[in-house]
Amino acid sequence: MPLETRLSPIRMTSGDYRESLRRLKPMVYVDGRQIDSVADDPVLQPGVNALGVTYDFALRPELAPLMLATVSATGQTVPRMLHVNESAGDLLNKLEAVRVLCQETGCAQRYLAHDALNAIAQVSARIDDARGGSEHRERFAAYLSHVQANDLALGIAMTDAKGERSRKPHQQANPDAYVHIVERNAQGIVISGAKAIVTGAPYMHELLVMPCRNMGPEDADFAVCCAVPIDTPGITIVSRPAGRPGEKTEHGAALFSRKYGQSTAVVLFDRVRVPWDRVFYGGHADDWEHSGSMTYAYATHHRHSCIAARAGFGDLLIGAGALMCEANGLDPERHASLREPMVELIKIVEGFYACGVAASVYGAPDEHSGGFMPEPVFANIGKLLLATQIYDMHRLAHEVSGGLIVALPGPDEDHNPATAARLADVLRANPAVPYDKRIEVARLLEDLTASYQGGWYSLISLHGGGSPAAMTQEIWRNYPVGSKVDLVERLLDRGVLETSGDRAITRNRQPGRCCDQGCSAPGQAVMVPLPRVPSPD
């Protein structure tokens, strides 16, 4: 499919987005059944709804400073989730935009597109700088213009099926355990293989195929990054339902995830043809050398975004926990047994979010593309904190809410004439809060923390963007331990600054922060403040 661009970008509503999906014909299976229309099938509605929010929020004037960005080279306004960062202010605005979106939806998905586009921009420039050309920059710039002009939703097909984990891609008994190039010709490349855990795959416009690991020369055919429309022949999507769309939709057991949720899918590629204008690398024999840069750049951007996404989810837990305290007739101001876990929950959420802010403030331009990169230590610390503390967030929400969130009779009992009145009488707590409002909050907390969907949020928080081991490795690799050693050795008057030698413990230094060379350079753009929204009162 040739790239299509417009002088004026489209600004889609959620309705426009849904209609755009109806024009596509991807091969999608959910629970063994082929889906005729992803825009209309009930099992995918929570995902389509969640993506729709990203479109509608970009049209709200009071949110425009966050949800839209300006491309300095052209002056064009583009969706924040499709923007390549140009400043620390862009990173801060993206962080806040993702938090706002995930407060509403739990997981908005489109920030993955932002993270992938920023990574591809960096690596495209890196390849050209290594070869002294401009081919990759120009190719990516044309694709980015196409995506921005058409306001596309992009799925990120990064995690390969992987096969036997102890073996590299070229060592796999089944080469389709990793997506790989099976043919190069004058028109482009042909790819086959499998990508797993592709969030929102059925209701995307296109997929960005990316490598999930560093490659060696023997893995050159597996080092491929390209873009494919979702209904390209040879693509089959095998997906879970999005959220919990079929669970008591009339009476409201799954209060949140029947409305918003994300599917995850395995995407199978069977000799899928990709024209050269959609191949960002993989066309040259030595492109594999840049696969590590690609995965590092994407992981850093994505971990930064994940911080904001889980902060938005944390906002839901904080609000629901406070409402549950009120419905139970207890005031955290007067009861330390509630105040302390509520503050602990707040501390966790705002603690890892603060790491995201720090990663933004200390972000720096990429040396090849000029795009802004989050500071990797803070980005990885924030992601590691949320990954390991998501279970504490659930526990604290349970602690302040009580066992009622899993012990309530089913929602059908609310309409049972033999039991409803009596239940409403005995299960009311705070006289100021009606019974139906109390159980509504309880069932919301069940949905968010003690259901399949609650488990889903835990797993994507733990492993999304890489496992805790991956974050630990990046923190150690990037943290300036050597600068701390120098500090102590100066205090001990060991003269370390006058000595030389390759000492492993002092190899990693980071000038420019918390050192004699000063902090970040002045003049970086700051986050655009949101205008004050008038109170409805």
C-alpha cells in the first residue's frame, strides 16, 4: 500500500475511528471464532472504546496542550501520541497525557505508538550517520507524515514467540519462533514468523514490526523493522477478548472493564510482503548491528510511558479506596488504620511517577536524530518500582476496602424480589451513602483488583516493557557508580583523580548531574500548564 499523506492532518473522533475500522478487513480470531467486524463485535468493544478516548480527548480544548504537539520544523499540530519528542517539555507533556488517558481507560494503548516512533526515528538517523547517507531518515520521515496526517492507531509487534529461550533466533528449530526476512527483492521484503503479546492488535490500522532483542551477524534476517497495514494478506491475528465485555453487562458486575479494556494477541505472519518504503531496517546485511540500539531506545521510551499509565491506574485505586472508606462509614482523617495504607498507596503511585518526571527533566537529545530521550536511570527505576509494587497497590486497596469487594452476592440479587430489599437493608453502612452506591464501588474494586482483569493489569505492569531483571540490568549499566566512588576516594584523600587505569567499579560515570559540572543545561522547554477547568458548581 503506498503511503498516503495530506496537507492537513485528519482529526478523528471516536466515531470516525470506529468507522475507519469498518473499512479494514483483517483476519482476526477470538475464542475460536472469526470476527467479521472488529468495530462492531462485542468481544472487542472495550478496546475500541479505549482507543476512541484517545481521539476524543485530543479534540477537547482544555486538554489540547497535553494531547497535541507542535512539530517545530513545520509548525504543524499533530497528536501527542504520534509525535517525536523535541524537548524535555515534550517528555513531560507526554507523561501527563498518558496519565490522563489511563485515568479514564486503565490502558489507552496509543502511547506504545509514540514510544515506537521515537525509537525508529533515533535508529534511522543512527544508520544513516554510520553510512553517510539520508535514505533511512527520509523513509521514516515520509512514514511519520503518513501516520500523523491520517491519525492512525499503530500496534507494536515487538515480542517474538521466542521458542526455546536459551537459543538465539537462528538456532531455533522452528525459525518462525521469530519474525524474519525470508526474501528480499526489487519490490521489498517478505517476512514470516510470530509476534506474541501485541496489545490491541485487532483494532489497529497498522502494525509496526520491531525486533525484541539484540542480534548477532547470524541473526541478520531476524533484525527487521517495518510497517504493515493490519489487513495485509498473510497476517492472522489470534486474540483474547478486550476487557470483560460479556460479564453481567445488564446489571454491572464488570463496571469498568466491560467498558474499557485491551485485548492481547498473537500475530502470525505468513510470507507477508512489505514494500521498501515501509522497511526501516533489514534491507542491508549489516543492519543487525543496530538492533540493540532499537530495543534500548524503545524500552527506555516505553518504560517512561508505563510509569504514567500505571499512575493513571493508581489514581483509580486511590479514588475507589477513598470512596469505599466513606461508604463503610469510616474517615481516614480519624482512623490511622485507614489513613496509613491510603498514604502508602499515594506514596507508591506518586513515588514512581516522580521518577518519570525526573526522567523527563533530565532527558537529553539523541546524538543522531536530535529527538529527546528520557534519562534511562530514572525511567528504569520508575518502571521497576511500579512493576514490583503493583501487587502492593492491590493489597492496599483491599486493606482499606474490606472483604466485601469479593464477598458481595452477585449483581442478579439486586433484582431478586426475594432478597434485594433485605440485602439493601443489612448491607448498608454509612447512612449518607445508599446501598447501591456502596456496592457499586465495591464491584469496581473487584473489577480492577480481584478479577481476571485485575490480574491482567498486574501482569502487564510486571512484564510490559521488559521484566524486572531487564530494568535492573539497565539501572546498573547506566548508573554513575564511578562518580560515587570518586567522591568517596576524594574524601579519603586517595588521589583517585590523579590516577588512571581501567577499574570496572569506576567505569560508569555521568558528568552533568550532581557533580562539579552543574546540572541540566538551561533553556529546555517546560511542560505546558493545563488551563484551569471551571467547576461545574
